Amino acid sequence: MVRADPMPLAFSYDASMAKRVLHDKYFRQAKREGYLARSAYKLMEIDDKRRVIQRAGRVLDLGCAPGSWLQVLSERVGEKGTVFGVDLKGVSHEMPANVRTVRGDFTELDPAGLIESLDGAQPRFDGVFSDMAPDTSGHGDDFMSARLCGEIVDRLPMLLRKGGHCVMKVLEGGGTPELIKRCKGCFEEAKPLKPRATREISKEIFLVCKRYRPPSVPARERRQAGQPAPVPGWNTGGASRPGGGGR
């Protein structure tokens, strides 16, 4: 009997498998290097490429739990800088001495209350950072995400100094172009960026806005009557973004 040669094995490049391996790499690297989530590498890449974190600056992290961005911000502002975090959830991991957090919904906090927590003469933050995401339903999530970013932009006159920078996560979709257009109207530069550590299937991008140009109307005239008072309790141990952001 003549034995047929075995069929040659067929090898094909599985792009999806390669991407999973890449993201597993970031997960393992975060564990090895002591970061709370792979999203730390997203912020690192954003800052490496766009230079948005000021050394010795004072920065605000919206949706800071579980704390990976707090860790990166703390390292990059240095000992002379200060990092403030706000989240619905608690940050249970111990943070460096230059990190302060408050637990609460940023949309219900009076921006003036956050500013009053700052020390020194500069009554604004040097940078505002957000990895927040809305509760997702599969329908209209991109518009909800853009609306959440719009809430941040609404508060920037009270939060961000002239010339400061802002980074916001947004789910790319129908609401994105209008959001970018709005940001270009109040920053000298506003461009989207998708870091390598972001899952390929994810719709998330980061809108990187540089050199803020605040409106000319005085902040006290823009404040809404009856805004809720800020949640008390600035501390060094914790603070969530609406719906979570996959940090």
C-alpha cells in the first residue's frame, strides 16, 4: 500500500490573536510594574507624545478609580506637584503623598469647592484628565460619552487655567465631531489619539486638548444658581467615574 504524504499544515496569521497577546502583555506589565490597570500605559503614551502633564503642576483626575492614572500623574508631576482625584467609587489602593481624592459625582460637585482645596495663588488646575465612561447599553453610548465630555468642558472655565491642558476619553461615534469642534473653539489644539494599550475592538479614543483659551465672561457670572455643595472629605485614600472606564 502506498501511503499518501500527509497534508502540509496550513499556518495563517491571526490578527485578533496577536492583538489579544499585545493586550495581555500590557496587563502582565502593569502587574509586574505595580500599576493598578493597563490604562496607565495609555496615559503614559499620551503624555510622551503630546506633553500634557506639567512637572510640579496641579492636576485633576475625573473618574480616578481604581487609581492607575493617579499613579502616573503622581509620578509625572513629581513631589512638588499635586494630584486631585474624583470618583463615585473608592480608591482602596494606597496612593503617594502628593495624591488627594474625594468620593462623589463630579457633575454634582461645585467647581468652586474643588478650587478652594488648592493651595497657593493659582486658582485653577494646570491639567484636567478624564477616563470616565457612561453606563453602556449598546445604544447611543457614543452620544452619552460625548455628552459626559461636554459636562467637563462646561466646567473648565472654573477648573482649568489659561494655557492648561485637558485629556478626555470619548467613545467614537456620532457625537464625536461636534465635541472635537467645540474643543477646538476653546483650545489652541484638539486632536484625537488612540493609544496602543487600547483594545482594538474598543470605540474609545482620547481627545487631547492643549493650551486652553477660557471665555471672556467672568466665572462668577457663569455659575449656576443652586449648585450642590462639594462632597467633603479630601483624603489620601480614595475616590469613580459614571459607569466605569475599564481602567
